[in-house]
Amino acid sequence: MYKQIKNKYANMLAVILSIAIVFGSFSFPLVPTASAAGPLPAPQNVRVTGVTHTSITLQWDQVAGVDQNGGYHVWNSNGVWAGWTSAPTMTLEGLSPNTTYSFYVTAISETNDRSAIVTATTGAVPSVPQVSSVSVPANGTYSSRQDLDFAVNFDQAVYVDQANGTPTISLVIGIKTVRADYVSGSGSSALQFRYTVQRGDSDLNGITVGALVLNGGTIKNSGNMDASLTLNSVGSTAGVLVNAPVDAATVSTDSVTNVTSTSADVGGDVTNDGGAVVTERGIVYSASSNPTIADTKVIVAGTTGKYTSNLTGLTAETTYHVRAFATNSVGTSYGNDVSFTTLASTPPTATVIGMSLDKHTGTIQVGDTLTVVATATMSDATTQDVTSLMTWTVDDPSKVAIHNGVITALQSGTVKVQATYSGDSVISDYINLTITNPASSNGNNSSNSSTPSIPVTSVTVNSVTDSVYKGSTLSLVAVVLPKSATNSLVVWSVKPDTGMATISPSGLLTGVANGTVTVVATSTDGTQIHGSKVITVEEPPASASPIFTTVVNIAKVISEITKKLEDNKGVAVDFNDTDSHWANQTVKLFTKLGVVKGYEDGSFRPNDSITRGEFAAVIDRVFGLTGSASTELSDVKGHWAEEAIIALSSTGVISGYPDGTFKPDRPITRAEIISIISKLVVLKPTPSQDIFKDIDGIWNQDQIKAAASTGLVKGQDRFAPQSHATRAEALTMVLHALELDPSLKSLFEQ
């Protein structure tokens, strides 16, 4: 009977196993079977690595021979299977809070040897973090820039996220509400907050702690639960006092500059606001010392730092007192008293309202010259020669050359020469010229009708050398044959090859750029016979140091000056008020150069003052600076010297005033002239000999000292930096600058 039953159940078991085998070959088993590796040892070093209120995480050492198809079983200590994992770690979830659990681990093998049992207790159900207490600063009186530190203590560790904002504690200090910002403590149970006392904070009755505010930030526990923001058990702050009073602002007065008969520039510097906002600052002035805001007041926008104001509407030859001031909640404070005296009034400068040429038609022969004078009608009903201020253009440059109103005929034909004045308005006038060849033997010249014309047969160009230094000159001579030619005049021209040069009507060549040029002399008798010579322009030997700054093209300056002096050789310059003047020769030189002109009454007025616009024109005509076509200076558009001022402004030679103006009609001071020349000449600082006793405190006293050492200015004891420069003084300083170049000095001495 037993045997029958045994066989029956054996057959049933075989069927079940067969089914399991069949299904096992087509699906994955829920629990892996023993590893093919055979018996494996029990896992070692089983340990608890994490506990929450519903989970326990176990970890153990990897057992050699366990693969991903095998793995490990985790069991309760009473032998109940708890789970399977292929890695040597597992988190058991869904556990009860505050409950102790014991587990062991086996590696899946034939033996399933057990590890040691490990025990852990799940945590309690997490609760909302609560503030248990707030620690406050120690009792005492706190002043400006001292810290008030607070500690908010929670009943559990909390975490602060500041990605979207920083939590703060509001504080009431006197009548002000301020914030103590969170500074540290995330991950612990104590968060630190801090407020730094500012000037103006005051509370002698004890500060008050307000609410904890998130401001977009978060405070959470490890279970991601938001903390309660209620502040419990806040320490007493009755003895936490604050006393940080505000002071008056600190301000100083700068020196007065750019004084005229009706205006002056003065500034101040608010170096400390006293701990309160400066609500107003500026300049006060009057004819009495120590002016206040009850006197004339000029407000300048801003709070702290340096500032400048232009005082206008002043009375000529009057002494004024000025002080900078600044006002905050404490009151108004003042800088030191500075006095100055306005200059004597000057008559307004006349402007050009009309212009005309003295000729409108003319006939000249090739090789001859014709001088055209441009006369301006001024707003004060006077007239002035403005020939040197004209821009000259010609419709056929191959037929004539023109410079400062002197027209040289080059080739027969007809041309139209136009002169344009650009000042308050653009004014143009013109002259139509007919250019003829010299009379020939065909009877066109009645005075020579009985004498046969002898034409030029050859022209040869000679010079003492075949090279010239850049910026230097070389004289060339044209040998015209036959010597008995009726017209032996030639016209000089230069064809640039790899170099560049200019040549005067008399054959004086000036090197401009390194390389070779071809100098051509062409007959003017109508035969067009010409001769030529190749000249090499070379770099001059390097000097020990530069004389002029990089804004000056000294080679171009030398070339232009040489040409102008050659063109005006033998021209008499006579003024009725300069023969006995100390600057007579200087005035004549700059007049020949076309830099200055005299007045209609035949005078030059060397002792009259020169304006800033007039001096800018002098510098532009002498140095020929090339700049942009516009400027940010607000008061030069339409001025007669606009083009010169723009050239100097765009090259950095002048900069104007802080208010964006240039004031071209204001007389220029001797100090301002030195400032401009220092942008053109390399002034080498030398040990000061203090030859001038009146430049201490002058804004550019170092430039004046360097100019004296260089020889630009001379004097004994006094320089008078704020005095208006005269026309003669201005030209003399420019001449001294030019004479620093040896070749120019030699040229002027000829």
C-alpha cells in the first residue's frame, strides 16, 4: 500500500518537474537556481549602510564565483526569504517604523552557506522641523560695521536651498526694519543669520527680532518636509543696543581754472558722505569770503566724488570767493574758501559774412604767375585778407598750380580756379583764366615780330648728388640749350616711383618718402622739350631721440615750409607797428609762411591777445595735422576755425573743457599754449631749476618746467601762466618748437 502511494506521488512529482523544466526553457525564473560554479562560501562583512523609517540598506563583500545569473538571497533571521539581488547590496523597503529587524545573506549555490546575522532598527516617522530656540547677540552697544549674529536652532537637521532666494530674519532697529541674512549651517540643526550695523542705525531701547522669511529659498529636513517658520524661545534683546550716528559729509574745493571776464571753472570733491545719502552738492560763491547756500548756489548732479561747474554771468575785473558744498541728513558742510579775480572784458570777435576775389578773369603765359587776393567782409564792417584761409580748387590741375593765391601756369588752355571759405557759412568765388604759350616768330608778338624765335632743343637736369634725405632738400638745375633760346624757362615736376618728393618752382626738391623719384624739367616755349633725373630719397641717420611726437609728420612740415619760403623769396613784409618790436623777424617769417596776416590799417598788433581758435589755426597751418572730419566739441560747428579745431581735437592735441566745449573765442593763456605744444614736441623732464616762481600749483607746472628746460620759453622769475598770450608771444613759442629741428633752424637762419 505504502509503495503504491509512494510511486503515485513520485509520478506526480516527475510530472511537476517536467512541467517546470518545459516552462523554464521558455521563461526567466523568478528566483535563480544554484550557480553552476558549485558550492560557494557565505558572504562576509554584511553591514547596514542606510536606515530610514521604512527601509534598511545592506551591503557585503563580493563573493568570488557569483555571476549575474546567480546572485544572492537575503533572508529574515527566522529563515523567511526577503529578496534576491545580483549585486552585493540591497535595500529592503516597506518596513515598519521603530522596529528591529535581523537578516542574513547567502550566495546562491549548492550549499547556500549563511552569512552572519546583522540587526538594524528602522527610524521613527519624520516630523515637520520645528524651531526650538533662537540665540541672539550678546548684550552691549553695537556701532557702525559691527555684526549682529543670530542662531536659529531646530529640533532636527535641516537643509537650506538658496537657488531662488536667501532666507532672512527681520529686525526692528529703532524706526527701521532691516534683515539679518542667512550665512551658514545647512545640514545641521543650527542656522546662522547676520546683520551688519550701518551708519544711521540707532536703537537705545533694545532691538526686536521679527519673523523668519524664506524670500524664495527653502528650509527642509531629509524627508523633504518644509520646516515651520515659527520662532520659538527667542532670546532677550532688551540689552542689544545700536548706536551708529550719521556724520556730516566731507568736501573740499578745487582750484579755479579757465578764468575769463565773465566765467570760470571750479570743482569740488565729496570724499565721504558721512554715512547718509548726499541729497545735494555743488558750488556757492559771492564777493565775500566763506559763501554759503544763502549766496549764489550752483547745484551739480551726483552724490560723492569729484565734480566741476562752469560759473557764468560774472562781472569783469571782480574778485569772487567760492566753496564746494554737500548736504546730507545732518546738514550742509563746506570745503575751503578759494578766491579768484575775473579778467578785463574783451570786445567780441568779428566773423566773416562775405568774401570776394580781387580778380575774376585773367590771361597769363605758361611759366608766369598770377596772384589772387581773397578779401573777407567782417561782421564789424571791417575787411580782412583771408587768402591763406581759402581752399583752392581748379577744374584742370594739369594746367595750373596754386598755393596761397599764387597761380603758376603750367600748360596752355582755359581753367576755372575756385576759392572757398569755410566758416560760419561756406562762401565761394572764382576766376576764369586763359593760359597762352610764350610769343613765337610767327608775328603774334608785335614787339618781337622782326626777331626770329629760337626754340629749346634740349633740357638737362643736374644736381650735386643723386640722393636726398627724407625731410631734407636738394637743389636741382635745368641746363637749357641753346643758351640763346628765346624762352629758357622750365616747369619742374616730380614723378613718384618707389619714393615720394615735392619740388618748388625754382627746383628745390624735398624728400618725403624713401625710394626713388624722377625729377622732370619741361620747357615752357611750346616745344615741350624736357629733361629728367632719378633721385633716391633716403632715411636720415637715426637721431638719439625723437624731437616731435608721432602726430607730427616732420618730413611733410619741412617740405611745406621749404616750399613756402621758396615761393615767397624776396616778398617784402612790412607792418607799421613791428619794425621796433622784439618779435619783428618772427612776425615776418610766419607772414611769409602764410600762417598769419596783418590788419587792413597796415598793422599787425603784436601785443594783442590771441584766441584759442586763432592759435588752433596757427598750429594747423604750421604742422598740417590730419584728423577726422568731426568732433564732439559742442561749440565749434560753423566757427571760422572749425576745420583746424577738428584736426587738433581728433589727433589728441586739444581736448576742450569738461562740459564738452572748446570756447574758441576765449583768449588763450600762456599755460594753455605750453599744454598744446607739449602734444607736438617731446618735452624731456630734467631736474627742476625752479626758474619760475609763479607756477607752483598750476595745473601743468611740470610741462612748463620741461618747456623751459627745452628752451621753448625763457624768462626770469615769472612766467605768468594764467596771463593771456599775445600774438607775438604765441608765434615765438611755436618758432622755438620748430627750431628744435636742426634743418629747420638752419633754414630759418638763411
